[in-house]
Amino acid sequence: MTIRIGVIGTGAIGEDHARRITQTLSGGKIVAVNDVNQDQARAVVDRLGLDAKVYESGHELIQADDVDAVLVCSWGPTHEEFVLAAIEAGKYVFCEKPLATTAEGCLRIVEAEVKAGKRLVQVGFMRRYDKGYQQLKQALDNNEIGAPLMMHCAHRNPTVPDRYVTEMAIVDTAIHELDVLRWLLNDDYKSMQVVYPKGTKNRFEHLADPQILLIETLGGVRIDLEIFVNCQYGYDIQCQVVGESGIASLPEPQSLLMRKDTKLYTNVLVDWKDRFIESYDIELQDFIRGCEQDTVGGPSAWDGYAAAVAADSAVKAQQSGAIESVEMAGRPAFYG
Ligand code: NAD
Ligand code: NAI
Ligand code: ISE
């Protein structure tokens, strides 16, 4: 059985996902693409040699009879309308983060999915599929370092374009931690605070960079998360858990250890596409399997909502300078 897939948004990640489904994974075929920039969609069809129709709108693509499942890879503000339309059409939908740009938008998706009566939505929080994060979770679940007390995390990008604004440090970048940390700890958030260190000279004037997000969980764990998106030297993700009887850290990506020119070194990756390449492969293979077996799993619309509530509160904290509480709606039984 081949799952016929339509991709909305053929930019950086839309093209990369279309490539992996076509060249690396099994069980899926890209039969439809759409992008507001139609030349971009056509260029991706040509570059990847796809046998796929280019649609004029994402909504037409969703309605197409030969599309079984939809990948939403367009800009964040467009996600909600496409995910709601896919649920309405009874189609499986994989949505890149964020699920929607507001918590209310995510809740509308949660309500629509509950009404549909079965899981149709998987959110692109790929870190849950990363081997390193899975090892960390296993160590915590097995109580190997006792109860977690504190976490020290960093999310660093080499550079960002000038369209990247201060709020995006939370809604576009830290959103990955806001998902993966609650999953690691089996916990939810109590409060968010943002403090601003001295700004780097390597930033556009309108952007506060770096930032430190200080998080408290309902269980009392304290987390500091450095978000530094013009760090220059590479794409670097750090996560250290301090427990009652030990410390567990996210492993570094595998890399050659070089002895050369009087130096001992390893390279640091620079692109998110490479840092999490295996996780993207595994998450999408899991989505295709979920479509085949009618049991879509992985990060749910509820997880998308939980991350968005935390992000809303962190954005409020960016602006107020105060400690802002995180208030979530009750979890529907549907999500276990
Ligand atoms: P991008 O700008 O390269 O690509 C987005 C594409 O969407 C563009 O080609 C744009 O023309 C198209 N688009 C915008 N509005 C559209 C619409 N209404 N209908 C159809 N197409 C539309 O962006 P990107 O880097 O590929 O990011 C896309 C999404 O993927 C974002 O939500 C981003 O947060 C997410 N993303 C996730 C990760 C990850 O690590 N999981 C990494 C990168 C991007
Ligand atoms: P991008 O800017 O490269 O691509 C976005 C594409 O969406 C563009 O081609 C744009 O023309 C298209 N688009 C915008 N509005 C559209 C619409 N209404 N209909 C159809 N197409 C539309 O952006 P990128 O980096 O690919 O990010 C896309 C999404 O993927 C974002 O939500 C981003 O957060 C997410 N993302 C996730 C990553 C991850 O690690 N999971 C990494 C990078 C991005
Ligand atoms: C991008 O959209 C991603 O999702 C990357 O994983 C993240 O590191 C980057 O900051 C975002 O812009």
C-alpha cells in the first residue's frame, strides 16, 4: 500500500521532507505540491524529479481525491487553516512546528480532532525521535540519576535572517525545547521568565540575542535555556539534567575525532537539516506507518497545544520582564 502525499509549502523543510519521502523512506509517494510561490513548487518538482501535480492552492490540494495525507510545511501563520481543512476532509496531516501560532488556534485543532473521533494529526517535534534524547529519557525513566532537579539547556543557531524577530526566539526556536522538555520530564510548566544578557554585535538591531528563558515546572524542576541564534560557530543543541544522584547530558552528534596540524578536534554541525537528519527520517516514516495502519501517533495536537501555551506565556514574559504563569485547559480523555 502506498500513501499518496501532498506537500503544502515547498521551502527549506518542505523540499527536504519531499526528498526523504522520495529517496530514503518507504511506503509514501509525493503526488501533489503547492506553494504560494508556484515557481518554487515547480522547481522542487523538477529538482527531485517528482511525478506530482502542482496545485494553485493548499485547499485544492487537500480536497484532491488522490491525496491520502498532507504535509504542512508552509510558514507558521498558515498552519492552522490547513490542518483544520485536512481534519475536515478526514485526511491524515503531518504539521511542521508550530501547530498554530497561538494556543487558541491549537485548541481549535484539538477540538476538531476530538470531534473527528480519531488521531489524524502528527506535529513535527522531531527531537522526540532523536536517539540522544531517547537515551536521556530512558535514563530519567529508569531513575538512573534520581529525581531531576535542574536542567541547563542551550539552543544555538549560527545566524538568522533579518526577518527573524525577538518573538521568534520563542515561537520558532525555543518551541522545540518547550515540547521536548515536558516529554523528557513527564511534567508540565508552571511559569516562564525571560532575561536578556548583553546583546551580541552580530545581530540585526531589531533582535534581542541572546536570551535566557527561565522555566519552572509543576513538579518544581528549574530550567535555564539559552537561546542564541547568531552564535556564529555552528548549530549546537545542549541539554543537561542534574538529578539527585548524578548528571545526564544529551550526547554530541557522532563525528570524527581529528589529530591534525598540532590540533585535536571534531567538527561542529552548522545546519539543523544535518543535526536532526535521522530524527526527521524516523518521524516521517512513523507518520507513513500511522497512515497505513490508521493509527497515527507521535507528538499529538495536544502536545502542539501544550507547547503553544508555554510559548504564549514566554512571549508575554519577554515583553513584561515578569514571571508569567502557564495556564493550560483540561486535557481531553481522547489524548490519554
Ligand atoms: P521556508 O520559508 O523555506 O519554506 C516555507 C514555504 O512555504 C515557502 O516556500 C513559502 O512560499 C511557502 N508558503 C508560505 N505560505 C504558504 C501557503 N499559504 N501555502 C503554500 N505555501 C506557502 O520555511 P522552512 O524553513 O521550510 O519552514 C517551514 C516550516 O517548517 C515552519 O513552520 C518551520 O517552523 C518548520 N521548520 C521546522 C524545522 C524542524 O526542525 N522541525 C526546521 C525548519 C523549519
Ligand atoms: P521556508 O520559508 O523555507 O518555507 C516556507 C514555504 O512556505 C515558502 O516556500 C513559502 O512560500 C511557503 N508558504 C508560505 N505560505 C504559504 C501558503 N499559504 N501556502 C503555501 N505555501 C506557503 O521555511 P522553512 O524553514 O521551510 O519552515 C517552514 C516550516 O517548517 C515552519 O513552520 C518552520 O517552523 C518549520 N521548520 C521546522 C524545522 C524543524 O526542525 N522541525 C526546521 C525548520 C523549519
Ligand atoms: C527553525 O525553524 C527550526 O525549527 C530549527 O530547528 C531551529 O533551530 C531554528 O531556530 C528555527 O528557525
